Amino acid sequence: MREVALLLAIMGMVSAYTTPSPKCSRQAFLQKCTSTIITSAALLQTTGITTPPPSLAFDGSGSSAYSGRTPSSKAELKKSYQYRIIADVKDFKTLGRAIDNGQTEGDAWVGFFIEFQRREPDSVGRTYAALADLIGTKESSGCGTLLAASYAKQGKPADGLPSVKKYNAMTKAFDPIKVAGKKGDVGKAKIAWGKASELLSDYLEAVELPSSLSDPLYDE
């Protein structure tokens, strides 16, 4: 209980994963995406509070995430990653609508880019917001890479898989959107979002999900 109280105190007015109100300034958005995380990490270290163990990533010779599982349980695990990715795509589309409306800050931006861990998983099991859930963090692997690498055969490296190549191509496509948002440049944000959506579509096709972001599966 002491640990939970400390985390809540650190997060202050923030919500489930430090989501600011739509009226927050761009400076507040940046502070909550960066300084809050750094401050909380420092406090966690000094107080000795531990964080949950990171997701187990595919090691190229047999996924530790799939190790010892039956074919049916492996299928269920892959399905859980797909559910999370679908939710991530929905948040990406929400971000796109916000950009189309001329917004370069607000809930849609924070809901996609914030890196702070949620207090508890959401309905599909995500413990992070969309981008961190999809591509991972320094501490944990994202569902995007876990699902991409799941197509490797036992004892075979995953690097050459089309799904992994599409994942790698996609990972850096989101930074230009964030940079444009910080600068308040709607035009560049739209262009960057469009480029990222193309690479995301390629990845979705490679992991056996509908490639079109207009598919009803990705509707709210």
C-alpha cells in the first residue's frame, strides 16, 4: 500500500497513465512525458520499490515467451498480442483524427505517446499506452515484436522474417509525429502520420491482421 500511495503522489493530477486534461499546455505535456518519468524512477530507486518484470522477448532460437507451451496455449498468446495491437491501432487512428482537427496536444497525443506505466492493465491487457505497448520500452518488449517473431520456426533466427523486417521498418516512423507535435506543426504532423500509417499497414499484413486502417476491426 505504501508503494501505491507513493506512485499516486508522484503522478499527481495525472490519470491512468499520466494523461493530462485537454487544456494542458504543450510544456505540461512534455513535462509529464519526460520529467515525471525521470522523477518517479529516481524515487522508486531510492525507496527500493521494484517494478514488474519485463515481457520476455523472442531470442531467435525459440521464444522464451512461448517456451514450454502447448500449441493451443501458444495460439492463445499470439491472439492476446493481436488484441493489444488492434487496440494500439485504434489509438493511432484517434491520434490521426486529432491531427486532422488541427490538434498538436491533448488526450489523443498523450494517450498514444506517454511512456509511463499504467496503474493497472486495460481491458486487453496493455500495461502501457499505445506506442510503448506496440514497440516496447527499454524495460520490456512490445507486443509488436513478440508477435512478429512468433512466426519463426524452432531453432531458427527471427531476423529474416518478413514480419520482423516490417516491424523494424515501422518502429522509427512515429518519432517524426511526436517531434512535429512538440513544435505545434500540424502540417508536418499530418505528413508524418501518413507515412507511419503506411508502414503500420505493411506490418499488420505481415502479422495476419487487416492491413487497411479503415477496416471495421479498428473502429472504436
